[in-house]
Amino acid sequence: MQGDVEHVDVLIVGAGPVGLITAFQLAKFGGVSVRIIEKHAKSEQDAYGRAITLFPRTAEMLDQLGLADELLQNCFACRDTVTYNAQGEEVGGRGWSFMKHMKDTTFDFALVLRQKFQEEIFRNALRQHNVHVSAPIELITASTNANIPTGEHKVTAVLSNHSSGAAEVVKCKYLIGCDGGRSSVRRIFNIAFEGSITEDKWVRIDGQVETDMPKPRSYCSIESPTHGNVLWAALDHGSTRIGYAFTEDRANGYEEFDEAAVVKEAIAAVKPFQLEFERVDWWTIYTVGQRIAESFFVEGCVFLAGDACHTHSSAAAQGMNTGIHDAVNLAWKLSLVLRGCAKPGLLETYHVERFQNILKLIEYDKDISQLMSNHLPEKWRDNPDADVNVILAKMLEEVGTFTSGLGISYEVGNDNPLNIEGSFRSTDPQVKPGIRGPDITLLRPGTFEPTRLIRELPNTSRFSVLIFTAENQPPIPKVVYDDITYSLTVERPILMSAYFNIRTNKKAGHLRFITIIPKPTPSPYEFLGCEPIGRVYFDGEDGAAYRRYGIELSQGVIVVLRPDGWIGTMIELGNRAAWELESYFDKILLYRST
């Protein structure tokens, strides 16, 4: 071994989008030392291909991290979808048509930007926090010391620097494997990777094309009788991706299935339309399968995220989306624990929440990938002559809100203190703990300028407490106001420091408070009869924000949003409100100063 032993809080293995975004959050939230390594030099990873699509909920989360604006500067915003049958006729309600129903979000489109460009944006953002990817450096082995308490430097990792040939030793408190489907972290810690690989193979090719297709700048599917449900995706920088099934006949028809063969079959796949490639940027053939790790969190200090703990087909374009959901779910929890702000048990919720959603994805991906290969699903027991394209359309529509991410939820249960049924029940059954908090339009005081809730709640690892005041007097009952401010300032001062310091931008606590008034008024103070708790915003005259959260204007309600934007609990603004708020946070947070 050469050199000194390096000590860091977190070692991240793998510098793809998942690793980069995880590192970025930990660095941005502060108070945590991070090192991120990648075994390939950047120049070896510059291929245009791989993942391309970010769906609305992913874009919302990146917006809260301050990353969306740069993505929007470079992306192709795809709002149009179309499906053509074998005769080239447009068919409604098939293929990717669910994308036309991605509403209730500002990001009501598919954000299409090839992984190469996304990674460049994420690396640049990470550098702004003085964290740089170490490459080409490979994880050789790692082990944990049972005699060292969790939360200390329990993990010892041995790295190989491929440039210098030297070995490095790093001791870390937590190790995160973001190193893909062939994860070294998963292999080293003997984490079972369960699932199967099918015989189906798909081809993907990106490039600059000319075509007579009527709507080429869209997300398109072509129901080919020979090449399966063909993907046509308009890409950034004027490029296009085409994907088709790689059948045995296709493989046997060529001595070598090289780029020329890929292009020839792509031309055949989009018939009856004409296609000509002006340039090929990237192409690949891959085997379709679904696998999931037995656990995403082992030994109290080792995590897996992204493809390291789940792989599936690209049928519903979920690969990068699910990985980013992993990264966002994990990073704020790990940051709070490492900074001594949250109880270590919070980390257990990462596996609990993400595992259940990946299981859902795996199950529907099995069926969708088979349908896209022109096969009926294995569990299909109805008409054996059913049209696979009709079944595929129905299935994609059924899982549309899950695919967009807007319908992804986390269960309310005794084993998860983050999602708790409170005393308030929304009039909208879709608004409840464990569900994404709807983005709503609010008005700023004085100017009445509109703003989005998500823009006002950047993800800084803090919980947000939204106080929807009642229309009737008093908007916040005095006993409730006194109880909340007393409890959180005297008994739990680190929580309420956010309230006292919000206007001075000094170091804040674990919570961020927003008071929402049901209609525009000249002065928040005059409406409330007291100082607002935290920043204040107005609903519009039509009460749309209250309605979206299922709150009557005559009611007062507290909505707790987790740092990642999901609803934690909903509480009536009554005599027990302060107690409920205390009870919720007492299960999660620690109250000593950082």
C-alpha cells in the first residue's frame, strides 16, 4: 500500500448521473466530506447514447436542487407523441400517448437530453462545491469493521489508480455503490441480485437523420410487424433515436451485425416511411431483463443506488429516472444523519421506500418489454390472438402516472416515521401523506407576483411546514400560534431557528416555515393579527391552491413536506396542532445544534 489513509464521510463509487447527483446533494447541503470515484476516464465515457429522458417528477426534484435550468437550456422538450400502424397511418390512444396527460406540473413534457450532456451539467455543478470526480480509479475491495460503531469510519476501501498504478486506502463512514448493473460494491458485499435475463434483445441507434415521417420531432412508436414496437425519439441537438427488436432472424441475416447492419435494419424498421442517416453518433445491442438487489442498504453503512440495485428494460424510459429518485431519496436522509440532525434509523427508510416502488416497476416492465418485442406477456391468459399493440397501449396508460413520476408514492406505516396520517383528511383522496406535494401557484406579498411552491422550497435537506390559514377569524388561533412558537423556540430551538433567521439568511435549522393566506391582502400582519410564521404567500382570488390540497377556505391546516417534496403529514390547525407537529418530528430529528 502506498500513501496515507484518506478519511471521508462518504465514498461514492460510480460517477454516472446517480453518483454525481448524490455527491452534489451531499456537498450542497454542507457539513459532509465526499469523494466520488469512477474507473473510466471521462474521455472513454463520452458516447452520446445511454439514457435520454427525464419525466416530470424527476425534473421537479432537479428543479428543487437548482439543476433544472441548465438542463432546460440544452434539452429537447417533447410534448408531442404519435403512433403509426404498419401502413403508416396515425393511430390515436396508442404508444406513448399517456405523455399527453402529464398535467398538474409545470414540467408537463418529457425532458430529452442525452446522458453525455446531463453528466456534463452535473459534473460542473459538483465542481462549484469543490468536489471533483477522481478517475480513472477503481474500487478493488472493501470491508466493514464490526468493532467500529456505525456512524464512524467503519468501511475500509482499497482503490487502484489506473493512471499511476498506485493503491489507495480510504476509510469512510458510508459507502454508496452507484456503479451500474455490474456493481463492484454489490459483488463485494455479496448482495443477491435477483431476477432474470430474457432472450429478447433490442437495438438502439442515435444520429442525424432525414425522413418523410409526418411528425419526426416527437416521441413516436411504429407498430412494425417485423421489428416490434419501434421507438422513434426526437433528441437534443436535432438528433433522433431509433430502437427496434433484434430478433434471431435479424442476427442470422448478417455475417457481422455492425453499424452498417444496424442502419439497414433501422431503415427497414420504420417502413413505410423513408429514412436516411446523415450521421451515426452511437449504437448498441443489449439484452432485455429485470433484476433487483435483495437489499439497497446493508451492514448499516453500505448503500446501493441506480442500476447497482435494479436493472430493467428501456421500455418505459425509467432507468435514469428511478436512479435519480434513489439519489434524491437517499441524500437528504444521509446528510441529516451525518450532521447529527436526524436519528440514524432514518436511513432504514431508504430501502423501505425505494424497494417497494422498484418492485412495481419490475413487474410492469416485464410485460411492457415483452409487448414491445411483439410477444404477449407470459402471464397472459386471455385471447391468444390479441393485438399486442392494443394491450401495450392500455398498459402504458394504466401506469402513466407512475411512469411520469407524479404518481409515485411512499406507504404510510409503523415502520416509516416519515409518512404519518395526521388529524386532517383532504377532500382530495389523492392528496395525503406519502404522496407528492402538489406544486401550486402562490402570490408574493405586495406585488402579487405569481411564483411556484417548488421554486420557493429548494431542497436544502430541510422539512417545510406549510401553514394554510383559515379565512375566518382568527386565521391562526392564538393558542395554536403560541404553542407552536413556544414549543419549537424554547423546547426545540434548533428546529425553529429557521423561523428566526429566515430574513437574515443566517444558519437555519431543520425546518422552513411558510404561512399561506387564502386571498391577497395589502398586509399579512393585518389579516393575521400577528407576525406570520416564516415567509408568507397568498393564494389567488379563486382559491386554487387551497382546492388543490383539498382544504376548505374556512379551515386551517398544517402540511409538512419532506425535503424531497413528498407529504409527511397533514394536521388540523386546532388545539392539538403543536402536539402533532412535535410528535411527528420527535420520531425523526435530533435537537442538538450542528
